[in-house]
Amino acid sequence: MIKMYCCLLLFITGVCHSQINNSAAYVLPKIAIGVNDFEDVLTENQEEELTEMMLNYEKVTSNEIAFVSVSSLGPYENIDDFALKLAQKNGLGKLQKNNGIIIVLSKTLRVFRIQNGEGIGDKLTDAETGLIIEETIIPNFKSGKYFEGIRDGIIRIKKELE
């Protein structure tokens, strides 16, 4: 009986140690304004088109938009936490304005999130981004049209912020 408890204790300790090491070893990816397609959802031409759209928008408004696709959320339990930490780590949005928007997709995990900086929350609320996701992005994704969903979602975001 004591051997069984010792084995169980060693097993639990090993699993916990493994989880701690995995969390400590995970590094959030470095991202920039534009497309950061780590999951290869888009073609090169689509990435260039979207990046140009986001960079031009930033020049005119100072609002920074980044699209990120990942196959894993690392140690984060949900996409909301992942998106927020990713935006914070990479300093998305101007420091004094907090006007960044990060769009995160994991095609593998079938999750999606638009995270707004606090500086634009009065013009683009979570409810409005929810509608953009439900009405524009998800219908395109269901048809396998990831580029169109992202592009049309960004166009709607830009309109909401005018």
C-alpha cells in the first residue's frame, strides 16, 4: 500500500513539474502591426494585402491592428487571456492612447477573438466586436473563406471607429 502511495505521489509530482516547466518555457510570439500568420491560414498575397490595409490605417488614424493566427494557446486556458497577454507583451497600440486591436485566430482549436485596447472601447465595444464576429467573420470562416472573413471584419472595425 505504501509503495502504491509513493508511486502515485511521484506521478503527480512529475505531472505538476512538467506543467510548471511547460508554462515557464512558453514564450509568446513577437508580433507586429499587420499579419502574423503562424498557422499559415493565408496565402502570401493575402498577407501582403491585409498588412498594407492595416499599415495604411495606422498612418491615418494611429490605431494599430494586428492579425495573429496560432495553432496553440500555450499555457493560457482561453483565447481571451492569450489575446490580452499577447497584445500587452508586444505593446500593441500607442502607449498614451491604448488604441490597439488584436485579432487572434486558432483554426486548429476553432477559436477566435478580437481584443480592443481601452482607448477605443468607447467607439468599438465588446458587443460591437461580437456582432462583427457573428455577422461577418464566422459566416466566411464556415465557408472556408478565412481571408474574406478577416478582411471584411477589419473593414467593419474601421467603419465602427470612424
